[in-house]
Amino acid sequence: MSKIWLITQREYLSRVLNKTFILTTLLTPLGFMIFFIVLGFIMNTGSDKVKNIVVADRTGILEGELKSRDNLVFTFSDSPLDQLFLKYEKQEVVGILELSSAPDTMQKKYNVQYYSDDQLGIDEIFSIEKAIGKKVRNFKLKAQNLDENIIASLDTEVTIEPKTIKKEKNITSLTTIVSSVIGGIVGYALFFIILLYGSQVMRSVMEEKINRIIEVLISSVKPFELMMGKVMGVGLVGLTQIGIWIILIPSLFFLGTLIFGIDLNAVPTMPASGAAEEVLNQQDKIIQVLAELKGLNWWKILPLTLIYFFLGYFAYSALFAAVGSAVGEDINEAQSLTMPIMLPLIFAVYIGFSAVQAPDSSLAVYASMTPLLSSIVMPVRLPFDPPVWQIIISLVSLIIFTIFLVWMAGRIYRVGILMYGKKASFKELGKWLFYKD
């Protein structure tokens, strides 16, 4: 154990004290925050080029008014098309919108002509279609002598407001949404972290084998001790990074509430259905979401997520280490050997996406109790508070299977690490399992 600890310490310190690790660990949460802010800005930003469009309304449906996007300027004209085309040729307008005939009151589809040699953006097309659609709707209502207010009152927004039976539980309409987002983020993060650090173990083993450093190391330690030291060292690096994020992210969260003056203890209540005048504003919704995040059982979610990460990482990194030991001078050999390791990871992350939408589905439940899949799927389900017996079965089966995989990887590692000049196949790896010491 002392030799394993020395190797673990070397692998851990060589990575944690690296400047790249320090900068990545500290800047990643801030980078993700900036990324989502920029992404939201990009997704909500449309065309800002002002476009003058002349509208030839032959029907009177638009009533001389058409409101759309801010960058679209509409002017109405009764001139014939040939005169409007002259305006277009003089570049006074970018396009001509013509409503040639009024729709029938029972007509489901209404075509409007747009004359221009330049294309409108998709967001601009949708905006114009929506604006004209409202006008057409009003035209039909008037044609059939229907009161718009009465018709509008028929459309009722129905929302499900959960009410818990047990007093110790508190579930609102936002709980499911927040749990889904947290579960999706955790599952995706675990996928990348396990893949990243598992690959680091494989690369480290491959480099030492190709550079013949391994021959010197093996003279002092047993192959299994070397493999375990590498796996534990890199795994502790991953735990350190996650631990720093666990401290850093809530700190940024708390700092943000102070900067923006958000009081999580003064959470607004959801308005009753139909009370439009009491609808919460944007800031109130943000406060509710933050309160939901605060209300999650983090004392259960965080420790279990760390356990699943370490077990999943141990299982996959042991396999990556075995692959690294089996690869010879040609590094490309690793691609074919890593594919069977990658497939469960890929399946797990996609099942995790499915579990976000249906956490209690048969697929999500059984996958969360299946080794190699459970290390990602169960953390996705944890914000939804799955039954305790499912968590126990999931952990026990994952622990047993992880021990088996580490033993199997150790058997391959002890032979492959000193094997040169021979291309390893899956059949060959199977033989290595039964080689005598």
C-alpha cells in the first residue's frame, strides 16, 4: 500500500500543481456562466439591419398598421405594382408585401405575396406572418360578428400546481424543471469528466511504455500497484477539481444574490390561474428558480454524485489503463480497443437525456441500477428523489462490478505493460487474463 500511495501522490501532485489545471479549475465555472450568458444573447439577437418594406393592402385587412420586429419599417401604399417596382429599383424599399384578396372566413391558409430579390431572415418571416395572422383573425371575427373579448376568454391557460401530502416535502411547478436542468448538467458533466480523466490514465500508461520508462518502474513496484497508483492519483485530481467547483459555484451563486439584491427568503407565491394582473415579473421568476435550487437536498445529491463519479471513474479508468498497456508503438491501435469502453459511456449519457424527461421510466430505472450505466444515469435521477432501495441496489452492484473490472484490468495490465512488438487483439487480451504470475 505504501508504494501505491507514493505513485498516487506523484500522479496527483504532478497534475494538481500544474498551471493549466489551476487555471482550468478556477476559470471553468466562470467560463460556463459567461458561455450561457453569451449564448442567450446570441439566441435572442435577430437581424438589426433596418429594412423598409412597402405594403400594398388591397383588402383593408391590415387597417393601415402592421407591427413586427423593430428593424422592419412598413409603409402603406395604394399604388399599382409597376410603380412600386420602380421604388424597389431605385432602392427606396427592400421589398413589396401585397395582400391581393381577402380570405374566406372558413379559409385555413392565407397566402401573401412578397416581391424582392433579397431573402428575408427566418425570424423576420415568422414575425411578419404572426403579425398578419393576428390581423386576419380580427378580420374573420368582425366578418362573423363575433366579440373578440369573448373569443379570447375561451382560451384558458391551465397550469398544474403540485400540492404535497407530507408536510416535510415542498414541491412547486418549477421543481420538475429545475430538477431536470440540474440532472442534465450533472450527467453531461460526469460523462466528460470520466472520459477526460480516464483518457489521461491511458495516455500516461502509453507514454511510459513507449518511452521504456515502465521497465525501470516495474523493477521497483508490481504492475498492479503501478496501475492502482495511476488510477487513484488521477481520480483524486478529478475529485479535487469537482470539490473546488462545489465550493466555487455556490460562492458565485451567493455573491450574485448579494450583487443583484436578491432575497431568497422572500420568495413570491405563484399567482392563481386566470389572474393575469398578478403574473410574476421576470425578477420574481429568477428568485423562484434560485429558491428551488436552494431547496434541493444537496446533502444527499452531492455526496452520492461524488461516490458515483469515483466508482464510475475507477471502473472506466482501469479499463483505459488496460488498453494503454496493450498498445504498442502504434498509438492508433488504441482506437479499436477503446470503442467497447466508449459505447457504455455514450449509451449512459443518452439514457441520461431520456431520464431527464422521464426519470421514473423503466429504461431510466433499470439503467440507473446497471453497472457502467449507473455512474451517469443515477446522478441524473438524484434531483428527482428516487427510492432509497434503487440507490442501494445501484451502489452495491456498481461497487461489485467495479472491483471485478479492476481485477480484470490488472490481469491485462501486468502482461501488456511489458509486451512489445505484438499487436493486441481482444482474443489476445482474453488470454492474458489467465496467464499465471
